[in-house]
Amino acid sequence: MNTQTSTLDQQSIVPLQTPKDVSVGEIEAELGKIWQFHGETSVARAATFNLLVYEPEEAAGIPSASVEAIATQNPCRVIDLCPSPDGKDEGLTAQVAAYCPVQKRRSTLVCCEYITIQGNLEAHERLHSTVEPLLITGLPVFLWWKASPVSDSGLFDRLVSLSNRVIIDSAFFSSPEADLLQVQRLSSKGVHMSDLNWSRLAPWQELTAQAFDPPERRASLQAVDRVTVDFEKGNSTQALLYLGWLASRLQWRPLSYSIGTDDYELRHITFVGPNGQTVEAELAAVPVGNVGSVVGDLIGLRLTSTDDEADCCTVLCSESTGCMRMEASGGAQSCRIQQVTSLADQDADALLGQQLQRWSVDALYTDSLTIAAAIVESANAPVQA
């Protein structure tokens, strides 16, 4: 079930005009007609930002569930690009519509403009000159790229150049580690990147930090030199971003990275710490029978030390899987064990709404992404300080 529809009334958005087919050149004029027709009614035309959406899947309905979720919270102009992977290049077709969230405390409807552009991939590659004039001047532009970042796509590069922020969801990367490197390259060039998958790590990060809040444990934090992370097999980005976050906080520098060929595809990472100590991490891709809507969720993790006197052993595990495997890892240390309750709304639609409320750069994500990319780039490197 879509968690977003459980929190939003499905009737909370009404069409001011149902989608109407127009030529690409008639889009702005048709939108003007909508507002001219409703100009004397209790309907307000307003927008706080432009949202470019690139979704190469088949159109699942207009408006899409994602746009409906956005429109209930934000007046905006949405330009939804829906390329089809097949078919002849017959140019681009367009639809325009306006949707208005019903607010019980407000008598005036404040509406969201919705433009859909369809055609095959080849036609979309010629789209840049069409999209730019449709953006509302003076308002920020968000690009929600619902695919892997494409380094050789002229369309992707041009849309990025129009945008103040690029939003991706690494849970759906087709080549997770290569795509993660591409995101980091964009970030290093000054592109303001946001990853919805990063937001899903918040409960794990918060409980990790809380585990070392007591003064007696805080003193042992620097003794952590063994890390084990289990994640759902299929996508390693959450595990790498978590490890990147931990390493960036503890000033670990990655030295080597290798991937095994067994069922768990064990990933072994060696770091050097700020005092020259060696830190070993292991990421295990665990096959699971019931994968949810997000592939690659964290299952459990263990932080410990080769120093048996250090009070730093911490075990976190998903409430849906339990802590048995991590507890069985054993050792002489007494461990702090906690179960992680996932965020109530981890689907992309809910997380997107949160990102659209943020305007500042997430420096913590940027730092963690940099280390995660450095881990991947250290593959097969010799271990040396």
C-alpha cells in the first residue's frame, strides 16, 4: 500500500481542468486560458517553485501519485517529462492541467499547474529549448530525475544546468556503485544534489549517535575499528552511504575495497584512522524473501573494537528482522543493542515533499557521499597507510 495515500485524503485534490491535449507550442497559451476562465472565481494562481520531473516509466495516470502528493502541499508548476523507450520519433505531445488541493481552512483554492510532455527518448533529447521557456522566471527549479544519472545524456546535462537542485533516489539505481560515483562527480562540480535514499538512513544515524551520548561511551568512540553492516541484497548504496557517514565523522580514510563472489557478496573495506590505526569494515548483501518497495534497506549493523577494554560495542537492527545475526557475532565486549524503527513514510513521494521544503545544502550528505565514492574508487588498491 502506498504510505502516502494513507496519510492524505485521496479526495484532497480536485482538477480545475482535466488534462487537455495541446501542441507543445500552445502550452503557455492554454494555461493562460485556464486562469482567464476561472479568473472571477475563488481560485488563485500561485507558485513557489518549478519542478521538472523525468520519469521514463509508462505513465501511470495524470496526475501521477507523486505529483498529487506534491500539489496537496505546495503551489507550483510541474513539468513532467515522460519518455517512452520504444516507438518511432514522432515528435513530442503535451497535455496541460491544473489541480487544486482542498483546504478546509481556506475558501480560496491555490492551484498547481501540471504540464506533461511525452514522446520517445530521441525526441526528448531535443527538449531543452522547449522546457526553458516554460519555467516561471524568478522561482527556483528542482529537477527530480527518476532514473540513474546519465553521464552521456545531453538531456540530463541540460536539465541539470536549468536546475537549482537535482533530486535522485539511489535506491533505484541500475548500477548502484557506478551511479554513486556519477552523483559524487556532479556534486564535486557544484551541482546541488539530494538523494531520497539518504533520508532513509536517518533512524540508523540517530541511534548510532545516541549510543555514544553517555560520557563513558563517548570516550571509547575512537576505539571503534570493526564495522559490520548487513543490507538487503540488490543495492549497496544505503550501506555505502552509512559507512561514508560514519567514516567522515571519525576521520577514517579508505585504503582498499574488495567484493567477494559468495552468496553474500561480502565487501571488505580497509580504512586508516586519524591516529594511524587500521579500521576494517564488512558489508554483507543478505538475500531476503520479501523485498519491500525499496531495495537495499539496512538490516543490521555492529560497531566494535579489537580492544576488549573499550566500551563501544553497538548493535542496531531492523525491527522486522531482529538482531540474532549481529548478536551471534559475539566477542568479549558487552554490547548496547537497539532495534531501529523505520520512518513511517519512506516512499519516494513522501521523502520528495520533505526535500522540496529544504533550501540549504546538506553538508553532511555531501561529506558522506565523498567518502562513499572514495571507498568505491579504492577497489583493488593495495593496503597502505
